[in-house]
Amino acid sequence: MADESGLPARQQPLDRTAMERVLARAAELQAADADPTDAVLNEDQLIEVAREVGLSPEHLKQALAEERSRAQVPEEHGVAARLLGPAHVHASRTIKGTAAATLDRLDLWLQREDSMQVKRRLPDRMLWEPRSGLFSEMRRVLNVSGRGYYLRPTREVGATVVPVDDDRVLVRLEADLSNVRFERTVWGGVMTGGGVLGTGALITLGFFVPVALIPAAVAAVGGYFVARSHAPLVTRAQLALEQLLDRLERGDSPPRANVLSALDVWR
């Protein structure tokens, strides 16, 4: 069967969007049928395959870096995720630099500006946690950094830095707020449960039902707002990660240590 050009359907040219759909579908079909051990390719082989299908090596290296930096964060479902918001936030960006130098700069920023301390350090990944102690609390109360300590509530902050090419790296930052969400869930549940018990007690004592329902209604509203107080923390943590990436992208130097930050870090 031919179209107006006279060419059979199988010889008609495909536009870029159609070509991408065909290639993606072919890869999906092959992955479903193939043995998982059969399709092991190194980076050079992937670059060659990319050239054959018209993809640039630069874009392939970018995609590889994104794949290698991808954190294994579980997908969130259920009432807590829908009502309170996510337990994890992340941000990523490609910047100029090397992996080691970028991690060093991140470490200085987080220790001096966010009162964090190193939890683990690996060749291409670091983890930080909020620093405890008197000087850390003084810095937060006095807002020494001037921007607020938006990563303070987190359980930990992680950074993965993967080379894209000789001049660029992909930086992926993640903040774990699961501890905060759990606390909000518990306190919201306790408040709501207390109101229900109060209503039950008033009904038992013979109070007029509309009056007896007041404690449950007030507690339910209060519990809801306690639970929803998690959302602003998520927004601020997301902002803090994006600001870190902004500084790295601009090439800003970490600030010099002041008296409180020096006492905090070297205590």
C-alpha cells in the first residue's frame, strides 16, 4: 500500500519523534525477550551504538552520568505521601569541574553554612548529617549563615558526583526527611486520637452529642495542620539543594570560617 508519494508504507521516511518511538519500543521488546546477561556493554560500545542510531556521544555520556548517579530512592505511595508530601527531595545539575574537587567544595559549604558533619565519604559519594552540640544550636538560633538552616531537620543529605567528560560532572543531591514526616504523622495521629477519646468520654457522661463532638472536630483539624506542616519543610529543603547547585555552577568559593563555625567544626 502506498501513500501520495508513491512509496510503500515500509519505505516512507520517519520524522524524529516517530524514530525515537520506534527505537524505544524496539529496545523495550528486546529487553523483554533477552537474557539479562546477554546485553552487557561497556561505555565505548554504547557510544558506538549511539553513533549508529544518530545519537551524539555527548548526549550519551550525559545520560550515562544521570543513570550512574541515580539514587535508589523507593517510590512513595499511600496516605502519608499524599497527605503530608514526600519523604525525600533531590536535585541534580551538570557543572564544570572534577568529582573530587566538587565533593570538597560541597563539604565545605555544608559544614560551614549548614552546620552539617560528614557521615560517610566514598570516592564518588558523600553523606552528611546535622551536627549536634551547643555551638551548632547557637549558629542556628543566631542564623549565622543568614539564609536559614533549611537542611537542619533532615536525617541526612547525600551527594553523588559522576564524571560526564573531562571537564564536566553531574551532581545529584538528596535530602532525607523521612524522620520529620514520621514525627508529623505520629503527632497528628496522637492529637486526632485524643480528640476522639475526649468525645467518647463526653458522650459517656451524657453530654449533648453536638457538644460532645467538638473535641473530636477540633483535634481532627489540629491534627491535619500538624501533618501538613511537613510540606513547608520539604519546600525549604528543596530550595537549599537548588541553592547549593547554584553556587557550584557559578563557581562560588565556600565562605571563610567565622568564630562560631570554627568552634562548631573543630570542637
